[in-house]
Amino acid sequence: MNRQDIIELLSQYPFEEFEALSFQKFGAGLIHQTFFIEIGKGKFILQGFNSNVFKHPDRIEKNLSLLNKSGDLTQLPFQIPLPILNRKGSGMVEFQGKLYRLFDFVEGITLQQINDLSQAKKAAEAYAIFSKWPDSFSLNQFEETIPNFHRLDLRFQRLEEVAKSVKNPSPEEKQILDFYLNQKELVEEYLQITSEISMRLTHNDTKINNLIFSTDLTKVAAVIDLDTIMPGYLLYDFGDLVRTVASAEEETSQNWENQKVVLPVLEKLLEGYWAGVADLISEKEAKSLLIGGEVMTCLMGVRFFTDHLEGNVYYNVDYQEQNLHRAKNQMILLQSLQDNRGEIKKVFSEITGIQIDS
């Protein structure tokens, strides 16, 4: 986009003049095309909406509008940047056949990985507070922005279906396929637990880089990337924190011998998350957090491997075997989580005061 395009797009918002406008591309732009905009003293983020990933933009706009109308944002210790409304009162504008949104810019630092254990605790507490804050909302008003996004049982069923057509798998493919197909017990445990606990409004993409920390890194300044908020289970949010923050290696790493769950980080994540939700959840819901890391790691491993078998039709890959390697990475992490169940239960009981049968 050039300057004139941006001016034409921004004219749909209540700006009076654009003489002092400047802009530049912002961030990696893997999902949404993003620009940093300055108009006079105002700073904004202009974001192109990726309709290939999010096929129901109307649902996202409805959910974010409900957040704004239903809750008192001043109750939160951090910001939730919501789309600025245009002249027609909508959070989205259409320009040249594409959808765009405008947000107030939040000053701070975005981390790709923690460099201090305290950051894990702060991140987990922020995500927990986010889910606790709308507890009085009517969940049935919110819609699924990506249907069945974290349904482990359905992802597992899809892998079973795709696996039937696999011919002559390599030894590595067979090892990974057998591992994930042997996770039936975890799938059944997931179904049993989720049938007994309450749904909450969850973020559903709780990576560390979906938070903005203050410039001195002492607190979380904002929770961002809210397109995946929808009814879900707390084990999804806590589990994805474990999967992405308490992992010794990123999901794209091929350092197989180094991949494992980092227990001191998991402990800090649990301390922070428990501090945020302890007075909200039942004992059964608290215990569900124990399998969160396994569920989300298995879910992503299954999705990566299924995509590999289907020819890399969903996830972008830099090379042909990348989804296979992502699936192997998650397999090793999941095995580490399962090997450390006893230690994780011990840490859980120490933090929560809830005893777990061994």
C-alpha cells in the first residue's frame, strides 16, 4: 500500500487531516499485513484482515464488540486494544476488496521467548485474569471464530481417516504416526474432563508474543491478537502456555535431543495462572489444567502430521518436510510431559493445595 491508499482508507475513520501522516510496515506480518501509523501525535496500528485464516470476520467483529459493550475495561490491569470504530460505527472497513482494522498503538515490548522466569509467571497471570474478567458475560452471545479449533477428538479422528490412505510410510513417518495413534487414552481423558467442567471465554492462542510487556518488562501492558477469543476451556489457554513457553525448543526446531518440558518454567506458569483463577474455578476445573499441556501439544502435533500427510495444505512450510519435523518436535515434547506426570502433579499440589491421586 502507498501513502495515498492509506489516506483513502483512513478517511473512513473520523480523522480530519492527513498532512502529518507517516507510516511503515510493522512486525513479521505472517497472518495479517500490518502498518504502524502516526497522524500528528496519534499512534495507531493498521491491520489487514486475513480472510484465508479467519473465514468468519463477522463473528470476530461481533465478539470484540461484545467485549467492549459487556465488560468494564478499566477493571483490567492491562489494556485490551479493540478495533477503533469507523464513521459507520463498524470495527472493520473494506478497501480494494480487502478488510482492514485500526487499533490504538500500545507502547511496550513484545517477546518471542522469555529471558526470565518471572516473565512466565506474569504472562500466565495475565491470560488467567483475561478469562476471569468476563465471568459474568453471557457466553452464548459469543461465537466460534474458528469452528472446533481445539477439539482434540475431532483432530484425532481426522488423523485416523487420513492415515488409512497412507501407503509405504517412511520409518520416521511410521514412528510418528504410531505415536499419535496411541494417544487414544489422552483423547478419552480429554473428552471425560471437558464433559464435567464449565466453558469460559478463552483467548485460545496464548503465546508469549500475544502479550505486550511494559518497556521495563515489569508487567504485562496489553493482551493482543483477540481474533481467536471464543467459548472454550481454561485447559486450552494454560495448555498452550505450557506447550509454547515451557518448551526447551520452539516448535520448528530440529534439535531433537534438546527438546523437553522445562519444569521450572512450567512451575512459574502454574503459579501465575493459579494466582489469576484460583477464586474462580472448581476443583475439577483446576485438575483439568494438569492435562492442558498434553492436550495442546498432542493437538498441534496431530494437526502438523495430518497436514504433512495431506501435502501441506494448511500450514505454510519453508521446506517439504517441515510439518513432519514440527510433528516430531511436538511428539518429543508430549512424551516429555507424559514422562514427567508425577513431578507435574507434585508441583500442582504444592501450588494449589489440591491433592492428586498418583
